Amino acid sequence: MRSFDIPEHFRSPIISMVKAKRKEMDSRKLDFSPAVLDFGTVKIQLARHFGFCFGVENAIEIAYKAIVENPDKQIFILSQMIHNPEVNEDLESRGVRFLMDTQGREMTPLSEVMADDVVIIPAFGTTLEMEDQLREIGVDIGKYDTTCPFVEKVWKRSDKLGGDHFTVIIHGKPDHEETRATFSHASKTGAALVVEDLKEAHALAKMMSEGAEGFDSMFQGRTSTGFDFNRDLKNIGVVNQTTMIASETQEIADILKKASKGFANTKDTLCYATNDNQKATLGALEEGGADLVIVVGGYNSSNTSHIVEICEKLKPTYFVRNELDWGENGELNHFDIHKQEIVVTENFLSETHEYQHVPTILLTSGASCPDASMERVLYQILNYFPGGKDVDSVLKIWSDKTS
């Protein structure tokens, strides 16, 4: 797999070393157990897969290339490049302006965009309607298009489904940029419908068997123009927003398959990176030993939220953006994915000192989180457990043991 030119301030020599060693020893990705770094006073488990995926690295490389190549031009991004505050804030500090927020609400009027300006399409892609608007202005939308190749794969599959007279059921969050983009592309060639979760899938399957009562209210604004309940739910195929839980997408597909007359197999549209990160999370949890989990990433990151969701079913889990979420008195400001708000936990790690064993903390992140953020969080944790071995010696011990 090709390597990307990522700004140095997003990299981490510690994380890079661990990842490189894991890749060397397990090139086929068969081992999903975590790497265990034993500092003596605390053990840190690093999940087998985490951090920037192929699509994110590709997007970041293109975005920073656009900045270097266009020093005298206005540079815009349609919405957040990826769902990580450090990356987006860094781009803004370099003069890049956002046209919309993540919900599609205007931040910079499109009227300010001129034909010779640079417009970067984010990793999530964009709608056909927005592409048309930019073309009307005269913008070259292909030059700095960072749409993830795996998102484009979903679009191509959706295109084929529509051409074969199958309705595209999209498992995704209705207000997410990627889901809106996939819905737009899927609607070009056929009927499309967005289903958010298992509850809605069960309700839809029941309607498909018993009748359309409640369909319009449940799926209002989430069907393609001219959608006909009786006609468009006979033959279906399920694709997903690539950051959703892969097993849930499969479960939704299985539920709807039983209720449909014709069903297209779309397993090939699942994103490998999302799948690997989720398998690595489960692998680490199944390995056991972790007393708690810290997940690092943007609060509005869908793939990171799903990692949190997986972890919190088994272990106390804390979702942080970076090391700055720690307070001066040891409290932790972390995100509750259910309340969708920041909550504060006092004396966050002090209880681990009461354990009868050396505490073990599983550390992982979403696909849009820089390794540098993970490194800083790791050091923040180590500050709570003084007197342990230094990082270099721990890495050497782990590497020698792994070889």
C-alpha cells in the first residue's frame, strides 16, 4: 500500500514504531490482539489498528498540497476535511475557509467563491447538487477532490444497483455528510432510502410485510423523489455510510433481506479500515486485562463514536479529543455519546492506584485521529503513574519480545 506525505506534526515516532513492528510481524492482519507496553507502574494496551486510514491520509495529503500549490488563491473546503478538530483547526490557521458545517449549513456564502478559487472536496465526498453549483461557478472540482476511494466504491455499487432496478437502502446517519452524498449519488439512477439503525430496520421490515402505515412519518425527508412504497421495496440492496459498525450493517441487511422479494449482495462495499479498527477493538477487549479504555478522536467522528460504543459495553470507557481534555486538578472532560454532551469525571485515574495489580489501560482512536494526539494522551496517562520505566526502554523490551 502506498505511503502518503502527511505533515510531520501529525505523526508520532512512538506510534509509528509500534505500527511498523506489528505490520512486519503480522502483514496479513490475522492477529487482532493489542500491543502491551509495560511501564511497571501502568500497562498501556495499544489496539492493533487505529488512527489515520488510507482515505484520511489521502485527503490530508491532497489538502496540504493544495495549500502549497496555491499561495495566492482563496482556498475553500466544502465542509470539515475529516472529523477531527486538530486537523480542521490547522487547515483554518493556514487560511483555508469552510463553506458549510457538518450538517450542511452555510458558513461562507457560495457567492464568495470565484471560478479561479480552489475548492477542496472533503473525504466524505459531496452531493451531485453541490458539484453542479460549483461547476456553474467555473470551479475545477476534480483537481483537489479528496473523496475516499471506499466511499466512491459505495457510489459505484449504488449506481449499478439503481441501473439494475434495485432500491438502494443506505445504513447511515441521515445528517452525516457522507450519507447525504451517497444518497444524492444513489438517487441519480434509482430509488434510495436512508435507514439509521436496527430499530428502523425492524420497523421497515414489518411495514414491508404488513403495509405502509407509519412509513411516511418515520422516513420523512429520507427517500428519493417519487419514492413509491409498493414499487420500490420489492428489490433492494443495502450499502452503508462507511464509518458505521460493519456488523450492524450486515444485521440490517439480513433483516431486510427476509422481507424483500429480491436482494442484492453488497458485502463488498464495507470499508476495510472501519472493519479492521472495529475488529481490533474487539480483539483487544477479548484479550482481557484492560481496566478501562480511553478512545481518542473528534466528538463528531462517526467511526470513533462506534468504537466507543463497542468498548463501553464491556469496560469503563472515556472519549476524549486529546490531552487538553484533562483538567489541572486531574478531572477529565470527556464526551458522552448518548447525551451528546461533555461530562466531567473527577479524580479520573486516582482509583487505579487502589488496584491490587498494576492497572492496564486500553488506548485507541478513530480513523481520523492523528497519531501525535495519541502520543500526547499516552504521555498524559504516564504522568499519573510516576516512577515507571522510560518510553524508549519499554519500546525496546516490547519490540524484542515481539520479534
